[in-house]
Amino acid sequence: MSARRRAEGVRAAVDQVSTLGHVVESCGTPLTEVGTLTADGRPVEFSYVPRGGETIEVAAVTRPQRVPGAPLRFLLDVHLGTLARRLRLLGVDAAYESEDIGDPALATRSATERRVLLSRDRGLLRRREIWAGGFVYSDRPDEQLRDVLGRFAPRLAPWTRCTACNGELETVGKDEVAPGLDGGTRRTYDVFARCKRCARVYWRGAHSDHLEAIVAAALAEFGPAAGG
């Protein structure tokens, strides 16, 4: 049997017992990355058992990919901390495990909280219990962010989520947070927000040019309300 991914051809042995899903994964592709499947031009499912001698077409997921259920939320593994902070910067709900809690625990949390699990670990994404998943192809944060935004089209709402803990921000009066500010900040800024979860304080105008550039680029390409 030959299995073609995009313009590439891969020959894979079949035993007429294993499902097509198993065969695809044995070629190194998690099923989270697979869209439609055909066998000699006929649509088939992951459960299809290939007979051998067939040409299998494996299409990538359609973009933007719609995930069942709402709202769209993510869970990132320990290796994707920078991506998690950038998603939060854009107002995207992105839970992140700063310690390696193990594949079973990550998969269970994905299922329990109905979060899309993002990882560069193909083995993790093969776990059947995950709610939904996506393989992060690049190891460069800029490319990772564009890939996730382009694939899942989350709704963007910059500066509304805590980059430290993923909590939602609420506007607070200057008097409420003044005791915890240094003198320069109290004199310079008037508009403040505070995380509902960890109480970290943010203020307008304190963002670095680098963060402003990330937000501007994301909004220019993907818009403030690309999905939901």
C-alpha cells in the first residue's frame, strides 16, 4: 500500500488486521493532523482496514479547523511556555504546565477541561483520551504563534488576560492599586487592570515595543474576531 501526504509518497506494509488510523500513526503522523482519508478514491474512516495494494490519500486538517464545543481553549505542554504567554497576550485562553506532569496527566486534563492540547511531542498527541490536539511544527515562537492562529482561528482580545497565570483582567481604579506601585508608575500612569486570579497589576503604556509588535502583527493578519 502507498500512503501519500501532500506531494510525498510513503509505502507502508499492512497486515489486513490493523486499522488505517494505526497505519497512519505508524508512519509518524498523529491523527490530530489528519483531515479526510480516501482509499483508491473512496472516502474511508480511521477504522477502515486497508487490504493492501490500495492508494491511500491522507489529507491535512482543513484550516481554519473547527473544534467541537465552546469556548475554544488550549493546553500547552512544558516546552511551549513562550507560545502560551503570547497566546495569553492576545487574550486567548491558554493553560500551561510549567512542570513536566507526564503525558497521562496532560491528556486527562485536556479531556476533563475540553482543551485543545498543543505539543511538539507526537507520542503525546497519539493518546486516545485527549479532547483535541494540534502538533506544533516549528520550534520558533513567532512561527508557532502564526501556525496556531492560522489553524484554529481563536478570537483575539489583546491585553485582557494575565500573561503570568492565564487569569482574566479587570479594570481597577488607580487608588485601589496605588499602594503596591512605585512612585514613578503612580505619577506616570492612570489606567490599570488587575488579574482576577493572581492579583498581578498591569498598566497601559508599560508594554514593550516587542509586545506591541506581536499584538499588531497578529491583529493585522488574523483580526480581532477571527473565530470563537
